[in-house]
Amino acid sequence: MATPSRIRLARERRALTLTRLAQMAGISQQSLSNYENAHAIPTRETLEKIAEALGFPPAFLGADEVEEVPSKAVAFRARTKTSMRKQKAVRAQAALAIEFNDWLTARFTLPEPSVPTYGKPSPEAAAEMVRSMWELGDTAAPNMVHLLEAHGIRVFSLDTEHQEVDAFSFWRDSVPYVFLNTAKSGERGRFDAAHELGHLVIHGHERPLNGPEAEREANQFASAFLMPRADVVARMPAGSQVDQILKAKAIWRVSAMALAHRLHDLGLLTDWQYRSTCRQLAEMGYRRSEPDGIRRETSQVLPKIFTLLRRQGQNPATVAEQLHIPLTELNSLMFGLSFTSQQGSNMRGKTSARKPVLRIVPSK
């Protein structure tokens, strides 16, 4: 049996048109359209041809119906600059991540989401409220991926093919998801994570996720969340010079440009000083990269999960097999983490009566 929604999902994941996939599978475009719209059922031989062209196991195309991630639910950073085919590809990857998360929650007790949604406060106030709720005080935020995971946000990485997509986020069945591009600098990654947290908090369930105003609000939230007003004002003098900014950015583990913008936002740099600072930083290479930057932050949950699975004789390959997806698809969600292959125990296939509880503590 073939599942129409899964044929479409796999095609969109590969960013293929109906015409191109039909050519690759050696079938007519009309036949493929009929399969995706449940107007016809492919034979086993035809289904195997489609699966081979897509690089997905035939079992994936015949599994239960899958619910797509709607476009309006996703906060794309630059929607107008991202082609529809690319948007569909990353939303298809997100749908696979949801299935992976469902697989995990059936076997592990993951942290419950504790992400407030504020529709009315200013981004600055919302950031202060979340920091207070999460007991962060007025100091620099810890590892952002660990922090989000500790508060029940499911954080996954984006496929390396999607370099033009910085990050995106959405809510699904009261569970928040964040997807991050791992090709960015460590400082940019922290800001992206805080930016997506801003979308979840400010635009979660009531207000539109997309548009220039939503992006500005998420940026303002991220800036205030990573660089608390009280801490920045206490540490940074008015009219800070470039060398002072470059030295101080390590305190909050943000980019030099982000700190300069925050100083301007707090009135510690005049308009002229801010423009001059940005020009100097750009000349030094800080507009497009972060020389001598920090290491990229990564997941704390996934290594813990696969350590426990390994004790049961399972590894990423066996998990991918159970999800009916290529191992490459699973790996693309896991921040490039590599797991040492070890001999499994005789527990494979056995499950405990109680699901293991994962306790995640954000590192400093």
C-alpha cells in the first residue's frame, strides 16, 4: 500500500517537481500526480521505483498518513528570499523531526515544555519575564541549545543543503520546536536560538509569526535575552570603543555587531558612534563572520538518548530503520554529532516497563 501524503512529503523533502520525479522513476507525471492525490494506487514495482528515485525506503511511503507542517505555522527568517521549493523541503524535514520526536517520547520522558507565550508585552519586557521565570538573573545566558532543551523545546539541526535558511520555529500540539543552521558561527547560533525563542514566546499562538515587524520583535527579544539591560549598563561605558566591544563580547558570547547594536539600543552609543563602530567592525571582517569566535553550541539531549539506546543494543542506524527513513535524514537532525559504534547488549528489542526520564540541566 502507498500513502499519498508520504509520497508528496518525500518528494518535497528532495525538492523535486512532479515532472522531475516522474522522469527519475520512469513513470508518467499524470500517474505520479494520481498517486499523490489518492486517485490511483501504484503497484509494488512502481512504488519501489519511486522509493529508489527518492532515496527513501519503500516502507516509508507505505506507513501511516503524515501531517505536513503548514507554511503559516513556520517562522522563516527571510520568507520572501527563500524559494517555495526550499520552504517545502525544510518543512518536510520538520515533519520528519516531529515523527522522530514522537518516537522518542514513546520511549523516554523528555522535559515538559515550560515556555510562556506573551502576546502583548514589548520584546524587552517579554525577554525579562522569561529570564525571571527561568531564574537566569541578570547575567549572561548559558548554552542556548541546552537551555531550550531543558525547558522542553525540541531543538534539531537543519540539513546542510539549506544554508540560506538561518533557523525557524513553530508550535505543534503544545510542543515547541526550533531548527538551527549549524553552518553559522557560534555567536550567530546563540542569537538564532534566542531569536526563535522570541517567536515562540511573542508570536506563539495568537499573533502572526511572519513579516518584518515579527522579525524585528524577535531580534529585539534575542538582544535583550542574551544581553540583559542591567548587566550591559553596569559593564559597558557610554561611547565604548571597538577594542572594548571586541573584548566585552565574550562576556555574553555574542557577535561584535550584536553587542554594538545593543549598546546603541540602550543609548550607550550615539547614532554617529554606532555607524562608525559598524563601519570599523565591517572593515575588520565582523559583518559576515566572527574571527576567533566561540564553538558552536550543540544538543545535550541527543547524546544522552543515544547513550541509553546503545545500552539496549540500538544505534542511529536501527532507529532510522524503525522510522523508515534513510540514516542520512536522521543524522541531519542531530547537529553533526557522531556516536561511537559499540557492541550492543542482549537487550535489543526489550523495553523497560518505565520510560527513562531525561533530566536536562543547562550548562554555564
